[in-house]
Amino acid sequence: MSIQTKIRTRKSSPADRLEDLNVKTVFVLGPATQDCLKQTIVDACQLGLTVVALEDAIGRIEREGDTLREILSAGAHQATTADMEIH
């Protein structure tokens, strides 16, 4: 098998990588536009992952607007960094 064939047949999407690593939960944080953040969360929920949006650790999000409703209706959970327990 050539290197090109190996590259083409190798799993390489972010979803495939998460599956390979047996990731079940993702925590969303960091600076982001609302559309980027929303789509990331919705996509992760659609993959069957548990998604936690850390509202005090992400870029501005409309807490009362459509964006928040959409991510919660997609199945995401809300939390703050204070809710996280480090082991």
C-alpha cells in the first residue's frame, strides 16, 4: 500500500479522532464567535458526546438569546469554572 493510499484511508476528521481517543465529554471554552461556538456545541451533541459549555470561560454568548436556547436544546449543559472539581 502506498503512502498516499494510507493517508487517504486513515481516519482524520476531528470526530474520528475523538472516537479513537474514546472521548465521551467535551468542555467548551475559549474566545470564539457565537456562530463558531454554537456550531461546535451542536456538532458535538449530534455526535452523542456530553457537552458542557463553561459560560464564564467562553467568549461573549447571549445568555437570554437564541444562541443559548439553541445550544441547550441541542443537549448541551451549562456550567461555570467554579462548578469544576479537579481530581
